[in-house]
Amino acid sequence: MPRLHNKIVLITGAARGQGAAEARLFVREGARVVITDVLEAQGRQLAEELGKDVAVFLRHDVASEADWLQAVAAADALGGLHGLINNAGIFQPRTLMETDTALFEQHIRINQLGPFLGMKAVVPLMERCGGGAIVNVSSVAGLRGSPGAIAYSATKWALRGMTKAAAIDLAPRKIRVNSIHPGPIDTPMLEVRTPEQNQRRLQAVPMKRMGTPEEVADLVLFLISDESRYITGAEVAIDGGATL
């Protein structure tokens, strides 16, 4: 039987990259998905590709409480909610002295406030469905110092801590919460750096390559599925050994 048979999963930032790979994999594994993003054209195209019976797209600003209520309502209309992937995020690397208040606050709103609002918003519906699982997409920048990316690092460390606190709070409600920490993954997010900068970064990765969105999706599938039913509050690096 497919691992997500009859499950409904909400994925933020799912119009492309890791989120899109997760949506495709989850549908193959029997789930119905709510795809959310601010990239409307790409998100709608993905939902159409997957099929209207198993996928819906919703434009969603993760820093908006009202948008979260609409996203949860979309899941409810599909029949409930069993999983949440807080995948939406921004990465605009700047050093401490290059980072202004506006850029710092933008990272906080999307990378930190967004998952906070999401975790809080989905709990009542998940609880009514008998429980569920949440995966927060942090970063290796949430496990160690990351040069030239102070705002991004701050929010990814925060998300790591929020995951552990939420795992304790939500365990009595039969909701598991885990974080994953990708290293360099071959997605459009890394286009803020030049190909030469990305190649130099790979020299510190023991496996000497970028990861793929599909490899991240495989990990998220495990953490959302019942195969990981006794795992909560964990932080899992998927980085080719970069944090060793």
C-alpha cells in the first residue's frame, strides 16, 4: 500500500524546487496535496500536472494569518489534514554589516514567523483527524555558523528551536514535529550565488556534489509517513556530510 494512502498534506513554497518534488512524490504515494506559494503561475501549473482530484493550489503569503486560515480550509475541503511541510523560505545572503533591518525582518517574517503561524494554524484540524506530522525545513545554517548569511542563519537556528518546543507541546495531541537541515541542494534558491561560488562551496562537502530536490523529498516522505511514528523533535541533516 502507498505510504501516504488517503493522507492530506499541505506544502508551502511548493511551486518549484524541493516543495514541488515533495508534492509529486506524495501524490505517487497516495496523498492529496494542498500546494501553496506566492508563485501563482508555477503553482497552478503543478496542480494541473498532478490532477484536480489530488492537488489544489492556493496563493499563500506564509506571514499572513488570514492566508493560513484559507490554506487550512482548503485542506479541510479535501477531507482533513495529516501533514504540514513548512518549506517556504528566502535566502538572500549578506554579512552582518551588509544586512539592514528591512532584510533581517523579511527573513524573520517568511522563515520564522511563517512556520510559527503554520504550526499553530494546522493543529485543530490535524487533531480532529487523529493527529499528524509536521516537517520544518531548516538548513545546515541552523546547525553551524554560515558565513555571509546572518539573517538566514538566525531564522534557521530559530526554526530548529521552535521545532523542539513544538514537538513537546504537540506530542499529547498526537502530532509529531521534526526538522530537516539541507545542505547545498540543486534548486533555484542557490542562484543568488554564482556557479563558481557554489562549486567552491562543494569542496567542503565530502560527497562533492549537490543534493537533489528528490533526495530531500524522500526524507520528508519518511518523516511524514507512519514509518517514523516514534520520531519527534529530531533534526536530520541532509547535506552530503557537510556538517561532519
